[in-house]
Amino acid sequence: MKKQVFFSLTLCLLAAKVFAQTKVVIPTASDKPNRYQQEQIDRKYGMFIHFGINTFHDQEWTDGSKPTSSYAPTTIDAKQWVSTAKAAGMKYIILVSKHHDGFCLWDSKYTNYDVANSANKTNVVEALAKECRKQGIRLGLYYSLWDRKQNGNVNDRKADRAYNTYMLNQLTELLDMTKKYTDIVELWLDGGWEKENYRWPAQEIYTLVKSKAPQCQVGINWTIGSPENADKHVVQPKDQQNLFPIRYFPSDFRLGDPYLPGTPDPKLFTAQGNIYYMPFETTVVLGERWFYNTTDKKYKTLAELEDIYRTATAQDNILILNVGPNREGRIKETDVALLLQLKEKLKL
């Protein structure tokens, strides 16, 4: 069996040794965007793609118990995904590589809960990376910290070390895989609220990413805390103020989906006694569901989407609009049409 059981003391010690020998990387304190932050701001508008085992169950958050056999797309039309984003005037795509359920859209040697053990074994991450290179669009990845399959009991602190090693190993897989085809520009991390902020290996993740992909911007959902409690959940964008603490440090940009930034939008936040510039990325779904769902019938109007775009991309901020490819592995034609109509309205 090619998959290996990795929750062992030997592997944890080995991984700890490797990461201990890696030079720690933190952002440079500044009140202005650095080179890669400015590139992210300039990208301005992208596509979020939620696709996975949830697509086949009409659910947003499954718990890791759905069988891999239930993931059964007819095809994976990565060419259509990318061509749609380009035609809509978007500059990049962020793919959900692993959601809270733990199901992986690539062949991971650290788990059997992945596409390699499903009805359609296409490595979706690799297929999309290849297509992004071919069509000339940038690629980012979403990865859920919270994993209900591998780390379902989040109250078990003794399991943190082994699970953190698991995450770092998988992120290494993703970074090594994608760099064969394209330079990944964003890592969108989610689910941190399920544990206290200090229990997540934010520093190790940041150092790993920057050592392999310096241009990759790292963000963890619900990035900002409050002056009274740096780990407060939630502090909405409209309530954030300059010099509020960074909840998950190090990070390069702020997230708090699906909310829009405040006006004025603060940009300067604090960690370890320093001030850091951090733009905000808004994530919004076209309808009501992130994943394809047969009950998702209520869509935002063009006027609503235009207003969202104008608000989200003002003040040197960024917008990603979410689509959920259907069970045939394609973006619905109605979604494609809406995105193209929006492009015309925005005159992109």
C-alpha cells in the first residue's frame, strides 16, 4: 500500500529537525506594500473555485465521513475553468485543494482520502496548474487548516504536533507540485478559528512557503484580532482599525469572508512590536452556496455584483468571485454568462 501511516514519533521528530534548521522568515515591517503585495493589489480581481467531495452531496461542510467513491466528476475541464476566468477579465484563480472535510484534490502520499482513491483519479491541482501556465493566468491555492478527517477532535492538544506535521508535509507536496508548472501567487488558509491561534504552526507555514515560493502571498481567514484579545473571533472588516493586532502572524494580507472592507479601510496592523501593511481580499459567491448545490437558485444581480466589485477593489484591495463547478466538472453555462456580462458592465 503506497500510502503510509505517518502519525509516528519518528516522523514528527524528523520533520521538527528539518524545520528547525530552516531560517525563520517574517515580513519586513513597513507602512507601504512590498513588491509582492503590490503585485497582488494589481491583480485586483480573480476567481475562487470550490470543488470537491461536497460537490456531490449538496453540502457546504461535510465531516470527512463521505466515501471517496462518491466523488465522481464526469471530467475535469480545467481548460474551461481557466478560459472562463480569462474571458471574464480575471487575473488569477484560487482553487480549493482541501476543504474542512479533508478530501484532497491531488494524490497525497499522506492520506488515502484523495482523488487517487476516487472514481475520477485526475490530479485536479496539477491539471489546473498546467492549464494556468498554458493560458497565462496566475494560480493560488486554498487549504483548510481545520481537517475533520485527520484532526476531528480539535480539543485533543496532544494531537497538534502530529497534525501540524501532516499539514506541513501536504503543503510541501502542493508547493513542489505546482512549481513544476507555474509560480503560485497565493495561499488562502481557512478554519483557524477551531483552535486557539497559537496552536497553529503559522510561522512554520510562512517560512515553508517563502522558502519555496517567495512571491506567494499567505493569508489566514479572520486575520485580525482586537486590542483586548488578539485571538478574538470575529472582528469584521468594518470594525477593524489601524494598529489592531494580527491574529495569525506572519501573514501578508487580510481575509474575513464573505465581508467587504470598511470605508475607510485600515492597512496598518501590529505584531511583535512592529507595524505591517496588509491589504484586504474579499471573497464572495455568485449565488448562495460555495460548492455546486442543486438547491442554489438565488443569484446576485449584475447591479449587486458591480457594487461588490467597486467596493471590494477600491482602496488598494482585491476581490475573488466564487464559482462551484458542477458534477460534470464544468462551470455552469449560466455562471459563465453572468461573469461575461459582469465584465462588460465593469468595462474590464
